[in-house]
Amino acid sequence: MSVGLVLILLVASVLCEDCVWNKDVDFPEYPPLLFDANLQPILPVMEGDLRIVRVESGTHIILACPGSELVNLGLAVVEAKCVGGQTLDLHGVASDLFSLGCTKEAEETIHRSLGTCGDGDIGERHSIGFEVYGPDSFYELIRVCFEPTNETTLYTDHILRGAHIAAKDSGASASHKQSTGFFTVSMSTIYTQASQLALMENLLGDPLHTYDFVHVYITGDTSLAIHLYMLLDLAATIIDPGQQLYLAKGHLSPVADFVTEVEQEATYYYIDALPQWQGFNNGNWKHLEYATRDLAEAHNGDLRVYNGGWDILQLLDINNNIVDIYLGLTEGKAVVPAPAIMWKSTGRAAAIVGVNNPHITSPPVPLCSDLCDQLTWIDFDINDLAHGFTYCCTVDDLRQAVPHVPDLGQVGLLTD
């Protein structure tokens, strides 16, 4: 080691400065994941207008590039010690964080079949996260309870970092990943608006309507023609992208609940989504996500958040018969049901329920006694039918109706 590097290390150590990095200036293009010795993430906080990562002098930190390597080191993970300022002691070598980037963006992994979950153990537990030293040192980001028979996620849960969420990265976007091994239908196909329009024409009308159109053309049967036009009009009313009337990939554990870009992009799996009407997804469900983040930030701490769906969306066909909506029926399989409701719990005895049907004309009967008026952090229009009629339950009450909701034990109601 050169005399200059020794002096840098000694001077910084004597001064006992914290290590301080500006997230927008001092980090490399592909930053490593930073962990403490207990494999807890080291994340930025807001200090004034700056996003700052601060580590106490003398602290040992882990720098990891899952699925990649640290530039010029040829290693996926290294340990270093904060000396002070912006200096890290990397096995006796003074280093700065900017020079310790990954060769490419860190990659998440799904750990599969970790046990059972859900009422009657009908679900399988999987985990999305990052392998730090390897499979045995796994940083879990999202837990997923997936029900393989209907090919649907019962619920997910994750930790919302209230002390750090204001300093999160912005601009993360990714295409949904295929989640190979979970689905027997093409998820990218069944979520297209064209597929959904065709599906509604098929489910909500006479399945022989193609033959009927030919019959009308040949015979001029006006009564049948009127019936068929009513069918097309019904389907176009149900699926109307211009009015946000289509089933979107509704995140359960949402992108914006995570701090770093690589964490945010790890949410783009079909197992972390349910078919959700876009008006609801971009309406009260989005408002609920914002309100939950505001709640965590106000309490400046971690909240474990549970997110799920329940039951099957039902629509009326052209003859007023009730029809269950499975997106998988696009490919002839009754899988990937659109849920009738979606729910979210902060893990503090309150569960918020949103109705996943913008076509209702009056509020449905709630599954519990509504207590939204006790939750000051619910600050949006819960009575908006087109954007997700919403009500609030205790977790225990919701569990009586939705048995897959995890038992959170005896906890106090987080009202504000």
C-alpha cells in the first residue's frame, strides 16, 4: 500500500467521520446493493433536498452485485469498512464507492416452493429477492402466496421502509417477466386489450355468434342481427380502453413501495399482479398506495404490507346470466381469475378493501363493518364506484370473510 493511501486511511479514521454519499452524484451507473453485517439494506434518506446514504465510521458493509460482478474485481460480493468521508477500506486498499459499481444491473432471483400458505394450505410460498453470497444468504424482498390450481396469487407481503421511501429512486420501468413455471397460458397475450375484447364477446354472448353473423348475411334475419349488434355493443362497453375499462396487470406489492431501482424492477413479475380494472388501478388503488406510503413516512419506520385479492369477478352476459371472468379462458383454460375485490393491510389491524368492478351502479354489501371514518390516513373518495368503491375492516373481520388473509395476532389499530 502506498504512503498516500495509508495517510488517507489514518486521517479519516482519526477524524471519525461518517461515510456520506450523495445518491445522485457519488453512486456508479450500476450501484451495488449495500447491506450491513446483518444483511439489512443500507438505504438513502432525505437530508434537506439531498438523497444521502450515511454510514457510521468503522461500520463494516457488504457490497453485492447479484448476477453480476464488481468492476475490476471479478467478484460478486465484497466486504469493506467505512473509514470516513467517502472512503472505504477494502482489505487495506482505500476505495471510493463510485469505483465499485457492478458490470451490469443487479438481478433478482425467485426462491420457489418454500412451504405452504393460505387457508387450508392451498397456496405455495415463493420469494422474490437477491442472493448476496449465494442461495443461502438471500435478501427477501417480496413473499408470494401463489395458488397453482387457479394460477393466481392469494397475497403478497413486503416491508415498506418509511424512513427511506421519500429518498427512493425514480423512473424505474420494466416489462413484466414471464414467471416461468407458474402459468400454463401466455400471460403477455391474455392481458392484451384485443384479447380481452374478444374474450368478453365470447363470454358475454352466444358462443356461436361467428356462425350467426354468416347466417344474418345470408338470410337477412334482422332480429338476429339486432341481437349480435347488442352483443358487440355490450363487449365494447365492458372493454373500452379510452375509459380505462380494461384489465391491467395490477401490482400487489407496488413498484413505488421500494427504494432502489433494482428493488422496484424486481416487482415486475406476473406472480406479483392480479387482473385489475385500469380505472381502479389508476384510481383508488393508486390513492391507497400513496396513502400507505405517506403513513409509513409519517411514522418514520417500517410497515409490513399485505396485498391480495379474493373471489372472482362476475359480469352479466347479454341474457343477464352471471359469468365468472377468467383471463385464461382466452386460451380455453379457467385460470388467472380476475378478483372480485382487492385488499391491503398495513399489518396494524386495518385492512382496506377495494371493489374490482367499475361497472357497478350501486355500492355492494361490504364484507365487514366499515371503519374508514376512524382512519384519518384514508383521504380519498372511497365512494367513487368507477374508480374502486372502497371500505375498511379490521383484519380479524376481513379474515372471517377472506380466510387467506394472514393472522396478524393482537396488534393495535393504526388510525393516523
